[in-house]
Amino acid sequence: MFGLGFQEIIIILIVALLIIGPRKLPDLAKSLGKAFREFKNATDDLKQNFDIDTITREETPPLPKQPPPAGTETDKATTKEST
């Protein structure tokens, strides 16, 4: 979990308990949980919308390259060079 061991997490919780206090710590944990849940829901919604957009987007295949019509200047220049 973020490269933290069990001992480091316990120390962080004890420091938070001392700084914030036992009465406000549950409220803080609840608000952090709500914030993380909203963030996760927002990112999941964004991923879903992005997936739907990429699926529904229709890409047109490239048109095949067609030779120039007969009788054009490039065709006349080629025949002059070959004669």
C-alpha cells in the first residue's frame, strides 16, 4: 500500500489521533471516504464515456489511389518522353 508497511501506517494513525483528536477523527475518515468514492465514481464515468465514444466513432477507410484519367497532361508528357 504505497510502499508503507504496517508499522508506518500505525504511526501515521497515532499522530493523526493526537493532532486531530478522537472526536473529530471518525468525521474526518468519513469525509475522506466520501471524497475517494466520488473521485472513483467520476473516473469510472469518464472511462465509460471514453469507451463509448471510441466504440461509436466510425472511421472511414482511406480511399484507394486511382490513376489519373487518360488524356491528361501527365499522360501526354509520359508518351512524349517514351517516343
